[in-house]
Amino acid sequence: MEDSLTVLRNRIAVFCAALLFLSALSFAEAAAFTRERQQSLIAELGDLSVTDVELRGKFKLDPERARELSGVSRGDPLSTLALEEIEQRYLKTGLFSEVELALDQREEAVFLVVTLQEKRTFIPVPLVYASSSTQMFGLFVIEANLFSTGATLVTGGFGSPDKQFAMFLVNYQIDKESPGFTFFSNLTRGEETTDFVEGSSYRSWKSLDSRVSADAAFPLSPKFGVTAGTEARISRLYDVSQSFAAPPDSLWISPVVGVYWSDKTRRLFYDSGLSASLDFRHGFPVEGESQWNSARANLAAGIKLPKETAFQILAAGEFSDRPPSAETELTRLQLLQGITLRSDKWIAGRASIDYPFAQTSWGIFTAGAFYESGFASQGLEGEKEGGCFHGPGAAFTIFLRKVAVPAVGISAGWNAAASRLAFSAAVGMQM
């Protein structure tokens, strides 16, 4: 998905309107009350078995699936209920704006009562961009609770005089303790480039590119799991007269296997804790370039500071011998907005601090600063060199309490390597 949406993230200013409702409850206070109730019931009646999990509130998620999310089974001793963990199971899905736990005693029966308020999960996101040289329009539709299963659907596209793009994505893994899968496909037609870190181009071509991938995750424990999948990609050049150092027509298939570890806790607007992943990929050429191998690692850490301030570190890197048609495109970094950086060997990182300076019933307003840096192998074969980029930046973000699209924000960073300001606006997700 990263390498298909460069223009979307690099150039488009997004305008979106959302209708928001009601205010969120204090999760911490609810949990504390329930813990006291739990201890009181055990002291009064003994360690009774939980009779059932009772659901209340407004939600579209399948009731049986919502009940399973609690991790509580009939007959579990009252003392085994880890209430904070139960609350986190629901919050980490991203589906609920409110989660309230309570214990209800009826004679010698004890019920765990879970009251849920589901976020708005269907969100259309219109895209509009205009400048002196081009205009771009599009529409993406997001459904975060497809058919009441908890699956996420993202589909849509955009068009401009020099590029057209369409995509379809379905992801299902409502919690990290259950198997999940992701299916993605896209079609891109138009002008492509590959740039040095300072912004000048050393490849340009026009192509019709299609990609299909399927991946599955298999948890082996609440924190550890394995992944497996495959990707197929086909690329066809057109208007060769306008191409410079273009990669050849290609068709390749690349299976991938990996491992991941995650120990995160959902906070006010971010996740604290640590997560890491490592995957290995092999490319089989059906047409065009040679076989290739890739090893990639990702690391994310979040630390809770006073007054709900978030300190986060993100790092990733790849070592591979990918051919030009399969090179990874670095798009998530703010400093690279407006630059199409593709590479087979790269490392990049970001450290940020964000302070929630205001809260309302419908949103959390944060202001933050960050520093990004990285290194990438770049240039044509036989002329490969290393390019470094680094620089500071600032961001303003609104995290929406009642909408499954989590955030709206603007950010800007100073790319010291290119001596340029990189600005972007975004709604909801990192493309």
C-alpha cells in the first residue's frame, strides 16, 4: 500500500467533514469502581463463578464476537477477572468510543456487564487538490465494521491528468489474539519517478501497474505470532519516448514469512509499550528481472509521560537486492513528502513528542515536535551511492473520539538534505 499512494500522501490536501456525537466516559474511573466491586463480592460471597457476560449499549458488532472479546468464559472464578485487560481488549479494536465494565449480582449469580458505545464506522473521504499545474479529485470509502464482523474495508481512487489510481483493501483481525488476514489490490496508471534524497530525479517512466497481495497473521500467544503471505505484481511501460532509465516490463511473485511481537496498552490517543516485527521475502520473476531476497525489520515504542504526553520512537530498515521494479518506496516520513525515494537498502527513524493541550467531548487536540532521519541506497546500477536525510518538524492533530477514522492533522518538516519545507495534510490513516 505504501508504494502505491505516493501522490496521495505527497501532494493532496484533504478536506473531510464528520458528524460527531456525545462524550466519552472516564475508563480509568469505571475500572477502579469495578475492581472495588469485585473485591467486595469476593469478601461477601466467596470466589463465585461468573454466570455470563452481558452486553449493553449501542453497537453493530456481532454480539457473540463482542462477547468473545472479553476473554471471559462462563464458570471463570470471579477472582480471575483482569478488568484492565478486558477493557484493553475492547479499546484496541478501535471500534468503541466508550467501554464500561460492571459486576451485577443476582442472588448467587454474578454477571460481567459490558456497556459499549460503537464509533461511527462508515466514513467517506473526499479528496481535492488543485495547483497551477494540475488538479486532482478522488473519493475513498472506509468501513471499519464490515458486515458487523469488525473487518475493515478501504476502497476508492483518484485521478489527475498525469496519474490515475484505484485500490481495494480488506483487513480482518479484530484482536491480536485471533488469526487475521489482509487482502489488497490496486491499479495505477501514469507517470512514475525515482528521486535522490535532495529531490532531483534519476528515473522517470509511464506505466500501467497492478498489484495483488494476501497476508495472514497467526498468534501463538497474546504477544507473539507469525505471518505468511504472497504478492504478485505486474508492470507494463507505455509511451517509451517519455521514459528515462525506466525499469523493464516485469511480472513477479514474492512469498513472505515473518514474526512479530507486541506488548502495547491503549492510552488517550496513542499506544504505549513496544512492538517489533521481522519478515523475509523472496521474489520469483515470471518475466523481466532476476530473483531477489529481502529482510525487513520494524520497531515501535511508546512511553507515557506526565499529563498524558506521548513520546514515541519508530524505526524500520531493509536489506535486499530488489531490482528497480520491486524497490521499496519510503512514503511515511514527513521529510520525504514531495520526493519519491525508492531503495533496496535503507534505514529510517522518527522520534516524536506530542502533548494533548485540549480535550472536548468529541476530540483530543495535540501539538507535537519530531525529528526524522534516514539513509538509503540510491542511483542507477553501477552508480549506486548512499543518501542521508534528516531534519525537524512539527504537527497538529485532532484525534476523534466517535469516528473510526482516528485523526485529522497537518504537519510540516524541514528536509536539510533537500533544503526544503515538506508540508502535508491527512485524514485518518497513513497511506
